[in-house]
Amino acid sequence: MKELLYGVAYYDEYMPYDRLEQDIVMMKKANINLVRIAESTWSTMEPQDGVFDFYHIDRVLDAMEQAKIHVIVGTPTYAIPSWMEKKHPDVMAVTQEGRKIYGARQIMDITNPHYRFYCERIIRKLMEHVKDRKAIIGYQIDNETKHYGTAGENVQAAFVEYLKEKFQGDVEEMNREFGMNYWSNALHSWEEFPDVRGTINGSLGCEFEKFQRKLVTDFLFWQAGLVREYKRADQFITQNFDFGWKEGSYGVQPDVNHLHASQCLDIAGCDIYHPTQNHLTGAEIAFGGDMTRSLKGDNYLVLETEAQGFPQWVPYDGQLRLQAFSHLASGADCVEYWHWHSIHNSLETYWKGLLSHDFAENKTYREAVRIGEEMKRTGAHLLHLKKENKVAVMVSNEALSGLKWFPIEGKPGQKITYNDVVRWLYDALYEMNVECDFVYPESADLDSYEALILPALYAVPDETLERIAAFVRKGGLLIGTFKTAFANENIKVFCDTQPHILAECFGIAYDQFTCPENVFLKGRLCPPGVRAEAESFLECIRSTEGEAVLSYDHENWGQYAAVTRNCCGKGRAWYLGCKFDKALLKKVLAEALEEKGIASPMEIMNFRLLRAAGPIVLAGKLSTS
């Protein structure tokens, strides 16, 4: 890639009248140099079984080639035509709620042989048709792929075979590891395996979710293999991963292991959506960018982000520009809007594109024109920006699944999710201008970082914990939170002192925990006269070594530590035994990082002064290569 990509998704098929020529004039005015096509329009390309019509594909490719605008072609497999469901009703996913009904996208069983047959046929027909087109620089396989909850008989049969391999055919070993004796759930032959949708066993349930994530990885590898048979050496394969959702892109995606699935891609891609107006923080852009950049340790593509989006997301003047350059600052080589035009029918009628329903210039479009001009002028300096971060945050799909089955208790009646803990820590780092990468339990390289943060690493294998302990002893800084090192990779709770293996690093032990109610914290980091409340999951920590930095200001829980600091070998380990106010969290993080030399007192002071002046978005340290 030799230039920044600035683009839009474009659907000639959705247009109420022919305006391709006018659209290209407006794109060129905005210096848009990329469009993504085809990923949503299977029923137009194959209106009947085995009848193919690439009129809109050819029409757009012809126009883009003449205009010298690059094209990414998507395989259209995430939204199936109705004729397929009529011929083969078994392609519909059977989920926890029953069989899906045709209408929406992403409602099929991605393992179904009939679905796979039609997928392969449309992919091959499309690739054969477009493979020689010069405008195409890459291919997007599928779209925001997930497992869609598929759990039909064929999926469950495959799951049993997966378990046989995992436990080397020994069903009794599965019983022991998963604790299947509880409520007479133990199985004594593989043939008597029940419908997993009804399980009350968290280990079995989480293993099935892990298996479902593997189905996504296998499906994307399969598609990438098909596309790779046709693509040129100068073309790439990508995928637009999305994230957990909470009023926008929020956290780790529960239905895909992005690290595993990304290995079939040449370039990682993502979709990042977020609130704007008074709610624009930049944190969602940074979070999604950091997660995607970390998958392959390289630059990535933002294949979808909003221009106008929902009515409540229409950006204030200047925000679209701020958003675009924030993506680039995280290492994106592409910013692409979903989508060019607002559509006039169906579900997403009011998810507005760069243009509104009248297709005329508007404030958002005019700001895009400015962005395009600036990218064209300065793009050579902003392409392939690299980061060298000292801090890593370890995330885990297994921990996410485990804490879905066994939620973290907050105040009475409240529960917080795994992603709430991840974002609690990440957002504090972001606001402090401490940049980070993301690593996974299976990530081999920890020693390239100076600090490692473990947000609620609930389920984790011994081997990973041993590597984390070695990281600290060799001089690393470790910051862990409540619900860390609690269960193994099979969601089997460890039966020794908590936190398992890391107790010596943290210099703590605990065997009880509770839901805090009117419990506050005290200690040298608490501001005078300000009471910080314990918000969730109070662990009754005994500090066996080191310092109790914060404790509980409570007649009963006051005997326990809330935040501890300990020396271990050449390193330091901090442990946070409950969730509390972000302002106090930033004080804890600042001291830990300053001690390690990651954030100097001057940087922390500048951060405090800037925050006092009002909301800001800070750029990170960047270099080019």
C-alpha cells in the first residue's frame, strides 16, 4: 500500500435512480480513493439458484477504474438469498431460542453443507468474474463474521467430536475436569451426550462457546483459501472484525477470537462505531485501533465507521475530522465510512451515510472534503505510522465467557461484565495518555513490554500464569484486578490459595469475597475529604507481604486490603481487589507506572493540568517506517 486509503462503502444496487456518474464527481471532490462493494448483495448477484448477474459489479468497477478509485470487493456470504432458505431450510441456524426465521442477515449455520456449497459457488463465480480487474486492491471475506449462536444437531455432533479429541476419547476425564457429577450431569459414554443448549455446567457451556468461536476461525480460513486461489500477489485479503457492543464499539468480541481468526488475513480490518456530539471521547477509536493493530503487530484498515450514523450520532462541526485523524494516529492506513449514501428503504434507512437522503452536499460531506484534501497533502507522512508501546493489556475470550456464566456482582442488584472491567482500565490509561497494546494468554512475547495489566483474567492456564510470574521476577510491572487467576482454561476453579500461582507475586491471599454495600476506601492515595466507594466485588484480601496501599473504610471489611503493592524478584506487582472510581484508579495507575518509569511525574502533572482545563483528546507517540 503506497497511499492512505480514504473511502466509503458503495451500493449501486440500493440506489433509487442512476446517479453513479454524479457520485464519482462528488467522491473525487472529496479525494475519496476507495470504495468497498458487493459484500451485502448476494440476492442481486444470484437472483435465482445458479443464475448469476454481475451487472452492478461491472458497472461500478468500470466507473471506478476510469476514475482511478481503488476497490475492495467483499464476498457476499453474510446475507443469504431467500431462495436458498426455501430450497434448504436447514441452512438456518438453530440457536438457544430455536430456529431462525428468514429476513435478517447473519441467521444461517455457517457449518451447514448446503450453505457452504452455495458460498463456495458464489465466491468462485465472483472471483472468476472480477479477478483481472485492475481497480481491485483487495478482498474482504464475509462481513463482521460471528457464529450467530448456531447450535443445531450437526454443530453439536461436531462439538462431541471436538471434545473427544480434547480429552483423547476419555469421557470420564471430561467429567472430572468439567465437574459433571454435579446434579447427575456426568456422562459415561459419548453417545449419551445431551443437547448442550440446556447445560447448567459452566465449564461445558464455556467450552461450547470456545468451540463456536473456532467455527468462525475455520469458516474465515476456508473463505480466505478460496479467495487466495484467484487473487493476485499485489492484492490483500482482509476482514472487518467488530467488537462487543454497548452503545457503540465497546469491548472484546464474545463470538470471535480475533487473534486466531486474523491469522488467515494479510491485513487486519475492523469496524468502529461510537457516540459523537457531547459523548465523543476518542476512547472507542483508540480501543478498537489498539485491539486491531495488536492482532498482527502492524497497520490495519478501518473498513467501517460512521459518517452521520444514527440521528444522535450526527457529528458536531469538526468532529468527523478529529475522528478520522484519530484513526490514523492509532495506526490505521484506511478510514472508510459506512456508507456513501443514506438508503431509502428497509432496516437501516435511518443509519445515514456521508450523504443524506437527498444526495446533496451537507456539512458532514463538506468536512469530508477537507479531510480528503488534508490526507492527500500529508498522507505520505501519515502512512504506516508505528507505535512502540511499553504497556500491554491481556484480554481473553475464555475469561469473557467465564464471567458471562458467573457474573461479577456489584452493588445489590447490579452486575458488571468482563468488558466493563477491560474498559475501566483501558479508559483510565487512555485519559492518562498511556498507550498500550493488547495481548492474549497464548501470546508468546511478554518481555518486549515493561508493564502488563490483567483485567479480570478469570480463566487462564497454568502455563500463562507461570510466564506472567516470570515476567514480574525479571523486572516487569504487573497490575491485576479482582477475579484474576480464579479458574483454569476449563473454568474449573483453582483449589489452592487465590490468586492461583500469582499469590506470591502479588503478596496476597484471600478466600472470601462479597458484594460491597456502602463500603468506602481509605489510604494515602485517597484525596482528603473525598470518599471513593467500592463499586463491585469486594475481595477480602490479606496482604502477606508488601504494602496495603488502600483498605476498606468499614467496620467489618476494614481489616482487609483493597489495593496492594509488592516487590517480587526485580519487579513489582499491584493488585486491585474491587472496582472503584476512575479518578482513584488513575492515581493508582499513575503511581505504579511512575515507579516503573513509564510515566514521569512531569507527564502526569501535564495530564492533570490538561484534564482540569476540560475534555481533550491526546495523541500518542508515533514514528514512521
